[in-house]
Amino acid sequence: MSIFYFGAILVLILELISYVHGHNSSSCYHPEKVPAQAQKNDTPMIVSAYYPGYNSKFLPVEKIPWKMYNHLQYFVAVPGSKPEEDLIIETEENMIQVIKAAKQNKVSISLVYNSVGGWTGSRTFSFLVGDSKNRTSFVETIARAVHKAFIYPTTDWEYPNEQGLGCNALNANDTKNFLAFLKLLRKKLGTSHRLSAAVSMKGFMSPDGQNYLSDVSEFAKVLNFFTIMAYDVYGSSFSKLAGPNSPLYSTCSEPTKRYSVAQTIKQWTSTGIPSRQLLLGIPSYGYAYTLLSSKITPSHLSGQPGVTSLLFQPHADTVPESGKTAGQAGGTDACGNPNVAGGQWLFKELSETGKLSNDQQKGLNGYRRIYDNCTHTPFLFNPSTKNLISYDDSFSLKEKASYALEHGLGGVEMFDATGDTLDSQLLRSVRRVLFPGEKNALHGIRATST
């Protein structure tokens, strides 16, 4: 999400066998890993996804697999330049149909007001919540939208006192003002409304603009859930090396980019947020790169003897062919600056375009599928074209869901709903972990690398 972005039931048996190259991943020391928390809680695990109005053609309302979800986020609504201006909703007629279908299927739904914000909609957020008058007016604006559509609000500010898009307004008191805004919004909506926020993997920035706050427990008193955007760690147009979109562990990453699922869960729980209020954001997409070499040489950035990865490869500045999702063709960004092609591929596009077999086990048409043991993510590589596509599949998401469950999180939230296959391979693998008794969960495929 951070880069403007996220028939018959086939019952299979899911058993993950990682591809091993030179070492066994179980022997790796992952310093960011934290002990599992055995928690008993009668509250059902959340399985949610963002439904992007701008990409609705890739998943029409009538095709949404409602049985896979107990919550859905309609993405997005963009705030105006003034706090009293109504939110601008992506394809509002489509939103109405989605809300209607959600209620028919007993699935709760939120409006992500650009989620307020989002990657392209956070430019004015600092101003909108910057003082008491603006906050009061902005809360009224959001309340109008919530009551009009009978849905819940989700905030996605990327990021308080930290640059996201590149031209966002910043204020040293952004995080403090954000909390004041959320308290006011909670007071306005009452306790019956679900109020959530999408947050970065790093935490909330302090006033000094350099360090992240060590205690943000006050946010837990007003928000029901925090969705950690645990993706876009590496990407075609913004990373020097070809790396994983969403690594489970960062052991083999560059020392300056040690961000991962394990790291971010440790970060947020250490700052006073109960694990049950955390939702793990998981991706249904990946990024394509053109490597400088036709051969993959194991990278050694871990600092541990023998602990290597097949990712973190040097790549060319030119981004290879992208999928058909919105915003991937390049052009001009929301700041008015030239924007290179995104290099993003939906998971389902990999099989639809003949790069990956339908059972997710084999690369096709010159591509080889490899499972990287250090990051616990798959990638496709074509030596002839030097193209590498790093992504997540049923096997890597199963591992992420297991980690979330073992550490007491409240559930998972996918960005986005359009990236999964028509038979919901990704969601079924996740539900198999979170709801092991379900008959319709994906029971899986024996994972290999070919």
C-alpha cells in the first residue's frame, strides 16, 4: 500500500517444504525473532483485505469471495485540502455496491480515508489535524461519511512527522496531533464503532524526526486495531538491491534495511500495543527487477558464517514489464515529479501470464521458482531475460499467518483483495492456519523449487 498502492472449491493439502540452497533455514539465527505468546482469546481472528475502488475491474463485486473474510476495507477516500471538505471517494457507486454486498454476507466494512491518507493522500494530513479547530472540523467531515455509508473509518497516514510520498507537510507534533485527532474522533463516533489505523513497520516518529517513540500505549486506548503494513520493504523503483517485498525475517537484509514481519511485531508490542490489537498486513503482489547478471550468486549480508540468501541481488535501473494494476505505467506522481514504472505484479497475474504454474510449484516459460530460506519468501528468475520477480504465495503467507497466530496477533489484513486467485489460494492458506477446522480451507500443495 505504501507505493499507491495493494467456481468450484479445490481442496488440497498444504505442507511446506522449503527449498534449500547451501544451508537449512532452521539453523539461521534471527535476532528480531521474539518468543511466541500462547494466548487464549475467544475473539475470532480477523481475516480482512483492502478492496481498491480504482482496481475494481480486476475483482467485480459479484466475484468477491465473502466467505473468506469477516472484515473488508474499502480503499480509498481522499481528504481535501481543507478539513471541512468532503472526502473524495474512489468510484463511489462501486463502494455502495460493495457495502450492500458486505452487509448481505455479514461482513463488516470500513472506509479507508485514503485510508484518511494513504501514500498519495497524506500530503495535507499534518495540516488537517494540526490544531484544535482543524481537528474538530475534520472529525465532522469523517463522521458525515461514516454515517452516510454506515461503515467504519480507517486511518492511513503515511507518515506522521516522516516523509512518505515526498511532498507531504510535516510537523514535529504530528504524532501528538494524530493522537488528539483520534481521541476526538472516538468521542464523536462512540465506542460501538470500529476505529483502526494502518501503520508503518517502524512505529510512530518522535518530535525530533530521528527516533521512534518507545511508548505509544495511549493509541491503544482509542483504536481497536493497528494494521502493520509489513510490505514494500524492497521494490523495483526504490531499492538498490532486488529483495523481498515482505520478509518474515531480515537476517540476510542490508544492515540499513532490517525490516521484517518478526522485527515489526517486536517493535509494536514493545511500545505498549497489545498484540491482540495488531493485524499483520500481508501482500498479494510482488515486484519485478532486471538483474545485472544471468546468474544468481548467494548474498552474504547476515554477518553470520554460512548464512546466505539468494535474494539481495544488484539490478538495473530499468524496471521490466509490470502487471496491469493501476499506477504501474509510470508518469507523474502526486507531487508533480516524474514517476518510474512500478514493476508490480499481482500474485494471480503470475499464473495468468504463464510465469508460474497454477499449483505454485513450478516456474514456466523460462522462469524458475525458488524459495529463499533466509527471508522465507519465493521468487521467480529467468536467466535469459535476467528478470527476477519477488512475491508472496500460499507457502510464505502460511508462515506469516502462523507467526501472527503464535505471537497472539488479532489477525491478518491483505493488500489487496484483487491480487488473489479466483479460487482464493492465498486466503485459503491463511485461513487454514487461523481456522484449522474449516473444511473449505486450502489444505495445500507440497512445495518444491523447480
